[in-house]
Amino acid sequence: MKPVTLITGASAGIGMALARVFAENGHELVLAARREDRLNALAAEIAAAGHKRPSVVAVDLQSESAIASLAAVLAARDQEIGNVVNNAGFGLAGRAAKLDRAQQLAMIDLNVRALSELSLYFIESLERNRGGVLNVASVAAFIPGPNMAVYYATKAYVLSFSEALHYELASRGIRVTALCPGPVPTEFQARAGFTIDGALNAFTLSAERVARIGYDGFMRGQRVVIAGTANRLMVALLKLVPHGLLMPIANRGMRRGN
């Protein structure tokens, strides 16, 4: 069976940029997201650049049967997983008690449950192919986030889960990396309901830059990759400041962004 790199949430933003970078480096791809038209456009773009045309799977990862269905599609195509890139996810801005509860639970389902299942479902295949799992977290993983409480919490889970898997699976030759970008101008902000404030410009990187940093760190087998010098310095400082002092700052930042 042909080893492939599965990239979720590849229809826009960081996921799309990661697909381009993996393709440039010779990986055969499977692109997964809900918007099949966008996936096909990206697949055509990658093929036009002289790389192997990616396969496309239109799937809603919030469905509990999605991963099993995805695995069945891959098996029917004589493909097996060499790497998993978990990029699919979304956020919502606002007070947790006021935001739609069903949407917040859907966020947990996609950002946490689906990511966890994809990280674990293909372990035997990952081991055979000496591959790995790249999970897209965020610098939000390092602090609580008033006005995006559930989103920040999901990213804290992704970071903790990925670090533990990195340790557990190292003996099996499987690399696991958590990629932690700061602000990235993508569709994410529009869906979440906020804009990137000017005060955050020093921490902002393009999706393309984040993807290249993430890919390089993943291939080196790094446990955690924080994208950008300013973000690495910020995270180092965050570890020194009590959360009780950080939360009012995070709260003001989100209010400016709304």
C-alpha cells in the first residue's frame, strides 16, 4: 500500500499552506475537509506545480463515524497513512456562558475528539512507515483565555496530549509534534468572531511561514514547535507569570480584537 500524508482542514489557511509544503518535499497527500471544491482546487494547484496530485476526501470530522469512513476510503484506494497532520479546528469568541452551547460542544468534538481519534487510529501504519503526527495547537495552549475559554482549553489539551504521545510513541519510531502558532491572518478569525488587533502584529506570521516552520520542526522530531521568535519569547515569559495576572491581560486583548 502507498504511504500518504493525511492533512485535515486543508481547504484554507494553515492547512492549505501545510499541504503545499508537504507536497514540495515529496509527500503524497490526502486532503480532507468538508469543502470538496476547495480541496480539488488545491489538488489541481499542487499538480500544476509539478508534484503528485493529492487525493481528496470530503468528510465532516465532527461525525463520530468519520474516521472509520475515511480509513475505509483509503483502504479502497490502496493507501495507508504515513503521516497525520491534524489541522482541522475552529474557535469562537465571546463569554462561554453566552455563546451557543451546541457550537461550543461541536468545537470540543472537532478540536479534541476528532484530533485524538486521528492521532491514535493509524498507529500501526505510522509505525510501519516510520512516520508521525503533527498536531496544530496554538500559543493559546499556554494560558487560560477569557472570551475564548473553550477554544483556549481545547488547545491546551492538544499541547498536553501531543507532548505525552511524543514520549509514549518514541520507542516505536513515531514522531509527534505540537505546532503552536500565534496570530495568523486566515478565515479562522472571521468564523471565531474577532479580528487581529494592531497590538498583535509583532506576533503575527503568515500561514505559509507557520507551515514551513512546522514542517521543519516535525521532520526534526521536535516535541513542540512555537512559530516565530516573538511568540517563543512570549511563551517563555508566560511560564513565569501567574495565571491570575495573565487573564485580565488576555481578556483586554480579546475585547480589543472584537
